[in-house]
Amino acid sequence: MKKVKGRILLVEDDRNLGYIVKDFLEMSGYEVVHHEDGNSGLEAFKNDNFDLCLLDIMLPNKDGFRLSDDIRKLDSLVPVIFITARTMTEDKLKGFKHGADDYITKPFSTEELVLRIEAILKRIDIAGIDSDHNVFPLGKYVFDYSQKKLILGEQETTLTNKQAELLRLLYLNRNKLLKRETALKTIWGEDDYFMGRSMDVHIAKLRKLLREDPGISIVNIHGAGFRLEVDV
């Protein structure tokens, strides 16, 4: 029996497109559960385990943005790719602010979709099996990379995959410049405008999470990248 590469929740209200995507992903080695509206998609996520969510934005009952928010409340780590007919910059940026790991614009090739899914799952798999340097002392905090947690006393905050990978990269380069291009290609797999804006959103979130320790700051080096400054 062929090994299943992963389980995917597909929420797409266009029945024909949904069937095409589902069939192609299954031929590519994935197990796919397809729903046609936001509410049933959320119920499916509550009752099952998925490695990735593929969400259309324009859905009946609950749109893809709201569905992603609700999924993130249940599991902040599961990757989300938005399928969208929208091409405006504002909509793509909104998608990243709602926790998207990637987006793909209709019409798209199923081959491109599979490559994007494989890239995301590969990065997560690499992060999951890397057992070296998983727990970092960070001022008043403890950063547990393997569990994707930022710990301050008895308070634990669960990070998204992107936030955890970004904080780890910043930490390994602490008090030194981390180039934007390096971070984008290492974590997002490519360096373009939209991925860069997504990274900026995650940097802003990390700054808020680390604000309890004045000895820690993430400094923006204009036109070059970031530097995690930690008092030693």
C-alpha cells in the first residue's frame, strides 16, 4: 500500500474545482477530506486530525478568513493555504494576517499547488525532527522550539510554525544581522514582496510577545534585515 504523505482538509464551495483538486491530491499521495462551506469545514477539523488546511476565501456561512481564525484557535500550528480568486494586494496581506502560510490564486495549476503543499510540509518535517538546540534561554523567557512554546514563568504562549522558525533563526544569529533574504528563503522558501510582508507581520507579533523583558528587542535594520538584541 502506498504511504499517505499527509491528510488535507479542503474547503472549497466550487464543487467541480473541489473534485478536481481532491482527485489530483489523492493521486499525488495525499488523503483529502472535502467540504463545501465554512461551518462544515470547521466541524470536520474539530473531529479529525489534519496536516494542512486548504481553504477557499469566498465560502458560504463562514468565509475562509473567519474559518482560518477559528481553526487557529483550535490548533495554532497547522499550516493554512488560501485559495483565492482575489488578486488585490490588500486581500493577500489580509490572508497572511489571518495566519496563512501561503496562498494560491485562481486559476492555478494543480502541479503548482502540490509543489506549494510539499514545500510547506517539508519545512515542518525538518523542523520537527531537528532535535538539536531545541530549548533556548532568552532573557526572562524560555523558548522551547520543539514544542513551539515561549515560556515566561508559568505562562506559556504557543507560537505558529513560522513564528517559531523565525525566532529560532533570530536566536541563532542573536546580536548579529539576520538578512531578510536569508530568513525568507530559509523559512518561506522564496523572497518576494508578499512573503516579505508576511514576515513583517510575524516580526511584529514576536516583538509583542517579548515585550515583558526590556533586555530583549528585535531591531529593524533598514533595507538589510533584523537583529535580535539580547543583553548578556
